[in-house]
Amino acid sequence: MNDLKYWLALSQFYKFGPAKFKKLINYFSNVENAYKAALKDYLRAGLEEKLAEEFIIFKHQIQPDKLLENLNKEKLKVLTQEDRAYPKLLKQIYDPPFILYYRGQLEAFNGFLLAVVGARKYSAYGRQVAEKLVRELAFNNLTIVSGLALGIDALAHSAALEANGQTIAVLGSGLDQKNIYPSQNRYLADKIEAHGGLILSEYPIGALPLKHHFPQRNRIISGLSSATLVIEAGEKSGALITAFHALEQNREVFAVPGSIYSGSSEGANRLIALGAKLATSAQDIIESLNLTQAAVYLANKKIIPATAEEELILAQLSYEPAHIDELKQLTKLDISVINSTLTVMEMKGLIKNLGNLRYVLAR
């Protein structure tokens, strides 16, 4: 792509969002002409005079060839709206990004993409729900899209990877190692890439994780996806922004109900009141989206105990936490047998230890 460096150069000018870029591309015959134009041409293309003057000054401060060199140095790649691999669903939204920087494999776009978003500060209930639902969805070949943020986002990515599924992270900063945000999740970003997933951003190398980037980022999360699932969200959660973007984009929205006494469930509960589909299981989502083959698989999938002790313990476990003392009383097993059996079952991925000697089914 001979004009890639000009795409990169235009993306560096932060005042050129999708709407301004659309004006340029509609007026000029190609991106190189759009970049090299004179002031009078920008005015004819419909740019405001002050903005056009700022861009003329800006052009003298950057070197397109150097931008291409930096891209290769950071081992990043780029998709533009002219590329065949540019996601079709994303291209359909009102303001699709004109450029996407990425690391990883574009094959992650194949299949059914589901956005999973939620609170940064989640409850034990939120964690349990996120891990269970996402694991089952990933087992059923749904690709999980989220924002790599702390909280439900990171849980969603991790649960998808644990299920050997695909996941895509959309960032609100540049993808250079220095600016991947939050820094605590750089290892998670590397893990996503290593497992055949994708890390995306519309922001160029060096772009900081500025506050106003994240609402913009959220439209990409929902725009890539056929549906959005909200797991725990406060009244002013960024997850709600993603959900409302999804509604505007005419995509399905699901929400997991929570306690009426929990502030972290206010947003999700309100979405349900506004018409979002209630989701209490992966099967709710799969069946609603008419993924019938996956739904049948999920309905038939059962945990098969390997020993009599496992069978006794599984009969008493559900997705509500059960204390080990309760299991001892119900199964009549010796506590040492229960401890050793629980350890083996956890290693096999059948159950999950929530801490404080409380256990739940893992799937």
C-alpha cells in the first residue's frame, strides 16, 4: 500500500476524526492528495479555515516516512477502510474509524463477535458471573470483544483465553508498549496476541490514554460486535456508553441482572428495564442470537464425575457458593477426603474456589 504513510500522517492529527476524514476522502481522489493539498483545497473540501490552517502547520512538523519506520519498529500493522480485511460490521456504523492499528491475527475477526463489558470495581457475584458466562460462550466459539480495562473487561479476556477461545481487545491509547493502558494489563495484551487474538486501536503510536478517548473507543467495541453483554455496571459506568452505542448501531444488548441493593448493578438493571434482553446463562444469549448448533451443544454438555466422591460433591454444588463445612454435612464424607477431592476437581476445571473455603461449579 503505497499511500500507507499518508494514512498514518492523517491519523496523527487528532482533530481529524471520522467525520472530517470523510469530508477529505470524498473531495480528494486519494489519501496522498488529501495530505499534500493546499489551504484553498481544504476549504473547498469543507474544512473550517482555522482547522485547515492548523493542519498546514502540523504537516511541517511530521515526517510520513518516519511514521512508517516507527510502525515497523513497534511491530504494528494497520487496517484502513480501503482494506478488504476491514471488519464489515464496523464499517456499517455511523462513524467508523478510518484507520485501525493492530497487533495479532486478523483471523480473530472471523466468526461471531460478542462484546462483554462491565464495571471496573466488580463484586464477587460479578466475577463469578463473568467467568462462567464468558467461559461457556468462548467454549461455543464466540469471540469475546472488550476493552482490556481493569475489572470485568480483563476478566472477560482472561476467561476466554482459559477456554482456549478467541478474544479481541480495543484500546483507548496507542499500541506501542509504553502506552498500552492500563499498564497492569500489558502481560494480558501479550497473552491475547500469543493466543491468536487481536489488540486494536484507532489511536496512533504515542497516543496517551486520555479520558475522552474511552467513550470513542467504546463505539468500536460495540461496532465490531453483533451483540453486547453488560455484566455489572454502575449508574454512570462506561459500560453503559458501550451499550447505548450498540443500541444506536442497531445491535442486540444483553444485561445480567443484579441485586437491587447493589450500586454496581444499577446500570445493568436499568438496561433491562429499558428493553435489553435479560441474560442469566450463556444459553440465553446463544438461543436469542439463533446460534442453534452451539445452543444444543451447551444444553447437552454435562460435568461427568470421575469418582463416587466427585459425584457426591457435585450433587451439592451449584453456582451459589457452598462452604466446605456444608459439603461435609451434606455428603457425610471425611473432611480430608473432601479437601483432596476438591483440589483435584479444581485442577480439572470442574469447580472454582472463591476463597474462605467456599466453592462453586466452574461451568
